[in-house]
Amino acid sequence: MTYPPEFTLRLNNSPSIHYCEPWWRWSPPPLPDYDLWCVLEGEGEIHLADRSYALHPGMCFILSPGETPAATQNPRHRLVVFYAHFEPLDSAGKMIRPQEMRLPGQGIDLTDRPFFDEQARRCAAYAALDGDLLAHRQASLALVQMLLYLWEEASRPTVNPLDRRLREIGTEIRGNPGADWPIELQAKRACLSRSQYSRRFVRLYGISPTRFVIRSRLERATQLLSETDMTVREVADVLGYRDLFFFSRQYREYFGVTPGTVRRR
């Protein structure tokens, strides 16, 4: 993955969501700064250098200083766009040049549009509170989050729908490890046989579904033992262990110490 440099940013305008007028055509002079330009609704076309892109909801561009974009819209499906002009700054407060920013490619298609749209609307709402320093800072941070998300979208391999379902299952297991997690139920949710599910799970997480559940329970046990006043027996019980001796033995095999030792610390 290509990471951007460490940066903060300075807003050069008030980030806004713009409902394009019926006869709108965009042909600005060479841009003086960076411009995050994203389509929230509608259809159209944008020309950058020697390339054209068909515009649709969820398509984003990070335009660099000096670029001369030209865009039009479908009058039957008018564009709604988010835009924000900014300057990325290094630790010394100097503007980072385009060749140093290692920008992701243009025409980035979002996989999580609800998240990004919400960030765009938050950014625009905060920016509208002119003179409110806290709101201005939150608008800047929301824009940083949007930019970092675009780097992730452009750099990570595309996640296929099956792996996305497995990630959702893994997230739920970690969030509620004390629940009953039979492999048959997990496989059914992934629309796979038990053997297919196990193989795919190992490929994604590096361990079997059973070991993943155990690890999630024991990691949560450490947090409960360290940060609450729950007894070892109470922790074992809420995490699905009916045999306290078995819980203690499994915990020691995994971490090298007993849960009682962690609780006393």
C-alpha cells in the first residue's frame, strides 16, 4: 500500500455541498490549491488532462494545483457534489507538493458510500458555522478522515463480497465473544458449507474459526480481568465457560499466566 506522508491541512474555502444548477458547466482556471471533489448524486462527465470519466454517485477526485478540470452534467440527473479546497501541510507548516503527497488515482469509486456521504455532510455542516473555531477544527478533521479513506480505497485490493461477509462475522465475534458461535451457523451466514467456510476463514484470518472464537474470548477476558472488578468465575461465565478449571487452563495455555494472576495485578 502507498501511504500519504504525515500531514495536517489548511482549509482555503468553506467545504460545501453544491446542487448544480440546470445549465451548470464547470471549467475553472488552473487550480491554485488542492480540491477534493466528490459526486453525491446525479450523472455527468469530467475531463482531466487526456482522460474522461463518467460521473456517478460515489466517485471522487483529489485534484492537484495546476489542474484544469472540465465537467458537465446530465440535465435529467443533475449533480450534487461535495468540494473542499485545501493545502496539506507538513510538520513545519509548509505546503506539501503534489509529487510528495503520493495521491491516489483519480476517479475513485467508494465502497462505503454511506460513511463517506455522512463525513461530507458533517464537514460541510461544521464549515458553515463561520467563526466557530471548534467547528472549523472538526471540519478540517472530517476532511482529513475523508482523504485518508480515499487512500485506503485506492490502495487496498478490492474485497470480494464473500470476504466482506467473513469480515462482518469476525467483527461480530470479537464484539460479542461470549455468545454461542457454532461453525455451522457461521457457515450458513456465509452461504458456504462447513468445510468451505473453514478453509476460507483460515485464508482470511490465518486461524480456524474455532481458534478465532477462543482467542476473542480470552482477549476479552484479559480486558475484563484488568479493567473491571469482576471475579474470575464471573468472567468465565459471561464468556461462555461453564467449567472454571477449563477456562483457567485454556487461558494459561494462551497467555502463559493464570487469569487469577491477571486479576490480582
